[in-house]
Amino acid sequence: MATVMTTPVLFTSSALQELKQLQYEQQIGAEMGVRVGVKGGGCSGLSYVLGFDHPQEGDEMFEIDGLRFFLQPSHALYLMGMEVDYLNGLNNRGFTFSNPNASSSCGCGSSFAV
């Protein structure tokens, strides 16, 4: 069962709106939430994880504007204070990550180092 925690990662209203739209379009049920995390890989060493998933053992859970988010406690060290935004412009489209814990990031913005 997930442990409820304070919000370690911030999501802009644009990012929340896009996540809700994706949840609706993909008909994702209430038992699922948004997984936020990191995984090894990418050109800078770590890559961001952002996607719909079921809760897993040991997850911590937080809620923003009716959306549930799941985070493994070991990932909080890398993500605490990060802001996720969604850009929907002609030149830039997609989720962006502004992470104060990253010492460097790649050009595409989906990979970082600490």
C-alpha cells in the first residue's frame, strides 16, 4: 500500500491539464496514477520516468488537483523540488523537467546527472 506524503514534485497547471487529458483519452481507470521517477540511462546518466502505472509495494503517494502520483522513496533524493511543465507550442511540445538537483542535463532535457 502506498504511503501518503507531501508533494515532492511540482506540476504546473499546463502539465496537470495534459495528464488529465491523457488519462481521459486513454480511458485510464481510477486504480492507476502517474508514476514519477528516475531510471539509469540517457546521455547524462539518469532519465526521468513519467507515465500511468499501478501502485507498487513501497510507493509513496501524493495527490495534486485530483490526480494521484506514485514515487519510490529512493527516487525522491533525485526529484525533490522538481517542476514538471507541459509545453504546447509550434517549436516545443511535451513535458519539461526543471530539476534543482541536476548538476547537468542533456540537450533534450529528459536525461540528467547529479
